[in-house]
Amino acid sequence: MATTTIDVEPVTPAVGALIGGVDLREPLAPDAVQAIRQALLDHGVVFFRGQDLTREQMRAFVVNFGTPIPEPLGGDRTMDPIGEGNMQATKRGTAVWHSDTTYVEHPPGLTALRAISVPPTGGDTCWGSMHAAYDALSAPLRELLDGLTAVHSVEPVIARMGLAAMVRAERSPDNAFEFTHPVVRVHPDTGRTALFVNEGWTTRIVELSLAESAAILALLFEHVKSPDFTMRWHWTDNALALWDNRSVQHYAVPDYDAARVMQRVVLAGERPVGPR
């Protein structure tokens, strides 16, 4: 395989980069894989335009970065780790800042999303750097958060999407759809610290009273929305985003009525580890 030169153009200083000079329909050279992996670590989410991929080509691309896994829960899920569907079914659940599926013991490490067909207007997605969000907090608040843990539960998305009947049918002692993670996690590859609570799934901070937990979470949920460390991406047909759920959150803007058909893959992750 020939050496590949790729272009990495940052979207903002805090988050996001557009990658050019690569055709994802073809097998990637090892140096290209490493360059994309490094861009992902540096920018949290990377974007590619004009990638008209078959399911097999999509799979061949994503396995360079991890192991595809089925969605634990979701209106568009399939048993195949590479799911395709109209995102209308889930837009009520994804129109909130979140990382993917943090209510399980091992939340997804990476997510890939490719636009098959998008509305003429609307349907953008926003991403925010949780490294930058953590760094922007005051030192005393960071010190407090470093030692705390929080419960992540499927309950908030049940309420937003009306999935109660389906979840009750699937719930079992081994599939409780709730897990406790550190409020701040350490990235396994870079050692950088990032906020790891999100409005999509986090319900309470374990070590605080209910009133204290509600106040701190409300502060953090608002904090992560700052334009200082977020960006907005406008989808076009055959655009692809690959992001690191350990370091970014995202928000799918629900301002569209036409079909928004996407191809989605989540990759296996590890159990989050805190700074202490």
C-alpha cells in the first residue's frame, strides 16, 4: 500500500477537524490510519466529505479504529453493528447534549455516522470538547469533581422517546440499563481529563445530597454548551463523522421534518477510569 498524505484542517481550536486527501472506499495505508487516529485524539471528532460507501466499505474503514458492537438500545437499532435508518425515530432522544450510551459498564469508545440522505436544510449536529470544558472550570471545582461519581441511567431517554414498554420488556437483572461512572474520566490513550456527565443519561451525583447533585449537574449541563468549546457541523450527502465518546459530547439539532437517513456504527470502549 502506498504512503498516503492526508490534510487535517481544524474546525475550531477546541474541537473538530476536516480531513481531506483520503478515499475511504479504498483500504487505508497504516500511516493514514495513524494520522486519522492522531487527528481524532487531537480534535475529538473528524469529518470526511464525499464518501459514498457500501456497508462493506464502511465496516472496513471503522475496524481500523476498534470493534463494531450492536446498539444496546435505540429506535433505529439492528442486530447488525452497522445500522441504517431514518433518524426521525430518534431525534427526540438525541436533541440533548450527550455521549453515546453511557448507562452501560463499557460505554462506546468511538462512533461513526455517515449521511446517506439529508434534508435540504436543518439536521445539523453539534460537538463539544469535554477536555476544554473541564479545563475551563475553576481549580476548586475541578478538585471537587475529580473525586465524585455519577449514576448514568436509561430513564431520561425513556421519557424523551416514549420507550417505556420496550425497555420494561427487555429489562432483566443482568440488563439493568444503569451504571455509575466517575464524573471526570481520564482518556486511556492521552491521559487527558474530561468531564463525563451529560444531560442525556446522567441522573445524580452519588456522593452529594439530592439538592447539591441537582445544582452541580445543572451547572455542568449548561457549562458544556458554551460556544468556547463547541462547533456545529452541516451535513451533506455522503459526509462522515468519526468521534471519540471519551472526550466529546454531541447534540443533534431536531429542526428537520424530511427524512434524514444515516449509517451508524459504534465501537467498543472500556470502563471509564477517574483521576483518583
